[in-house]
Amino acid sequence: MHFHGVMDQNLSPSEKQRTSPKQAIILLVLLGAQFMFALDFSIVTVALPAIGRDMAMSPSELSWIITLFALSAAGLMLLMGRIGDYYGRKKLFLLGMALLTVGSLIGGIAPSPEFVYTARILQGIATAVTAPSALALITTSFPEGRLRNKALSLNGAILSLGFGIGSALGGVLTDLLGWRFTFYINVPIGLLILLVAPFVIQDSSEPTKQKLDVPGAVAISAALFTLVFGISQVENANWSDIQVWGFLALSAVLLALFWIIEKNSTHPLATVQILRRPSVALGNLGGMATFSMESGKVFLLTIYLQQILATSPLLTGVAFAVLGTGAFLGGIAAAPVLNKIGPRNTLIIGLTIQAATTLTFLGLNDNPTIGYVWVMLATFIGGFGHVLAIVSYTAAVTSGLPDSEQGLATGLTTMTQQVGFTIGTPILAAIAAGTGVRANSSPDQILSGLHTGLVVDALILLSVVCLIFTFYKLPKEVTEDAQTA
């Protein structure tokens, strides 16, 4: 167990602030993998209608293409992050990349829906295996402070770029080459990373004979499976469905059981002391809020653009590409902001910007020109704040921890990301549906429902800001370090 501060004692101050050529190559490979996973998350979603037509799949069957990926990814994130800590992150990273490449190839050649489902499960497992290890390899390859903040900022920028490009590229590939190429595109990228990564990445964890907390692993994986599955069923059922609440209640019980197991275990999967840290608990809460409310907002604005303004799918994609541009710039700007005011304050600012721009949508009406420009401008600024929040919550959760705990920390952050993406849309869609967004609703009723959903979106973000402001208090010496880093 060691900290980078100990490892870098013999470096001069100027050397500590520069990225070495070796670090640059490592970062390039790892960011390439992160881009691949971000691309994979959104690119297949755009192709769902074409898959449905080709495979004769119903909407409910198509929804499983998304659900199976989310279940596999979110349910295993924490466990896989911890396995990387114990048995080697480099091995897990390479295994995950191989799984993703194979899963993508299976999806591309799939002769039936069952093969598509298998491909998505493999891609989800690959995400769970690789994403925590990739992020932990980034955080442990750079000392805490300016260099790590710069690396995390680039990571946030690449993730946002991947999500944005995935939506646009998915439409282009589906129209020009067919939906199978939304799977095939991962194969050459995966093979390239597998060829280069073994020679440039060094394992940042020291394999140990630490016993894995099997009861804790089963409890947390089952809790996340039931949470994601319960939320995902809202789109096919509704919030009054007893099955939805049954799964959510079971998830709560399993989470409580996990806490009890960890509190009493001699070799916990996640030590209670770490989970209680304000930077970990409130950092992840901020991450959950920014991911869930951003994905839900995009869903509501898609309804506004296409049902109220009658905007074409192409122009809708252009509008959200502007959001992606703002998010990319937010990722670039995050490092100097983090260096100046620290992760806590950056997180507060990012969430506040995201909430404030969401509240401006209360003024949206049925004017096509004003509405379209308004969406582009507000989502551009909101996307900037969104990625400030992403980068700062990642920095908060991974700061102050030894290298041996980085897999756990990054497992938590990537788990938060996957769960946030999964729960945001069903929650806000249900609120909007309950207040006007239904089949055969009038434009005025749809607008009313969208306004309600967007207000709830902003209020959730502001509530989390208040919690972080109130309870996320840094020790004096840490605050001073953050200001001088």
C-alpha cells in the first residue's frame, strides 16, 4: 500500500508538474478505451429501430438490449474494481477489452435476437471489468494534484465526446452501412488497444492473497441488479406497478444487508470507513445527480423538439451535438478550476450551472426558432457544468486514498455513472407522464408535463448542492493543499 506522494519524493517540483512521454502514451491508450466504452453506450441505442425491423422485435424486446447492458455493467462495477485492487488492474483491463471486442463481433454477426442479447451482456460485463480498472490506472499513473486533475479532465472531456459522437455516428452508420456496424466499429479499436496496451501499461496494483468478500460481493451485486431492473421496468409498466416497488424494496434490503456485512467483515469489499467519507459518499451522490438528471433532461428535451417543435431527428441530433461541444469544453476547463478551488467547490459550481440552465427551460413555448436556439444555448452551458461535475466528483471520490484502494473508489464512480444513466429517464418520464405527457395529449398538456419534469430535475440537483455544501467539509490541511495544488 503506498501513496504517489511517497513515490514522487525525489522528483523536483517542475518534474512533478509535467506529464512525461510515457505517461502521455499510457493516458492515450486508457482514454482510447474510455472513449470506446462511452461510444458503445450510446451508439447502439440509436440503431434500435433498425434492429427491431430487421429482427422482428417488439418495443419491449428491444428495451432488453439496453436493460441487459445496464444490468451487467452496473451490477458488477464495485466487485470488479475490488478484484482489480487485489489481483491486478492491468490483467482485468486487458480481459475486459477482449470481452468487449468479442461481444461486439457477436453483435455484428448476430443471426437472431438471442445473439444480440448475448452481445450486450458481454459488452456490459466488459464495461464492468474494464472501466474501474482503466480509471484506477489513470488515477494511479498520475500523482494527486495538478497532473491527476488534468488527466481526469481529459477523461471527462473524452467521455462526453464519446457519448455525443456515439449518438451521431450511430445514425450515420445505421443509415449508410446498417445497424450491424454499430457493433463492428468496436472490433478494430479493441484489437488496436489490445495490441498496444500490454507494452505501455504497468500494473498499478500489487497482487495480494487478500480474501475476497464473497457475501458482500453477492449482496451489493444483487442490490444493484434489482435496483436497475426495477427502475428499467418503469418504461414498460409504471410507478404504480407492484413489481417495480417489489424490486426497489428488495434492493433496499440488500443494500442494508451489504452495509451490515461490510461493518462486521474482517476483509470487507468496501470498508465502512471509506464509504462514510464525505468525499466518497457526497461525491458519488453528486455524480448520481448529474448523470441521472442530465440523461432525463435530454429525454424530455427530445420530446419537446420532436413533438412540440416538429424538429427532424437530424436537427435534434445537431442540437445535442452542441450540448456535447459544451461538455467537451467543460472537460478541458475542469483541470484549472479544480486546481484553483478544489473538487468540492467545483462540484457545487457544476451542479448549480446544470440546475440553473435546466430552470430556464420553464420559458420554452411552441415557437420553433426561439425554442430550438434556446435548447442549443442552454444545453451548451448546462453541458459545460455537467462535465465540471463529472470530473470533480471523480476527483473527490479518488482523492486522499492509497493506490490499493483506487479500484474500489473508481468502481464506485463508474457504478454511479451506470446507475445514474439508467434511473434518470424513467424517473423524469414518469413525472412528465403523470402531469401531461401522454399519448393523444394536446401540445399545451405536453408542455405542462415537460415543464414539471424539468422543474423536478433542477430541484433534485439543487437539493444535492445543498447537501454537499452543508455536509462535505474538508479538513483544514486538505483545504489548504487543494488551494495550493
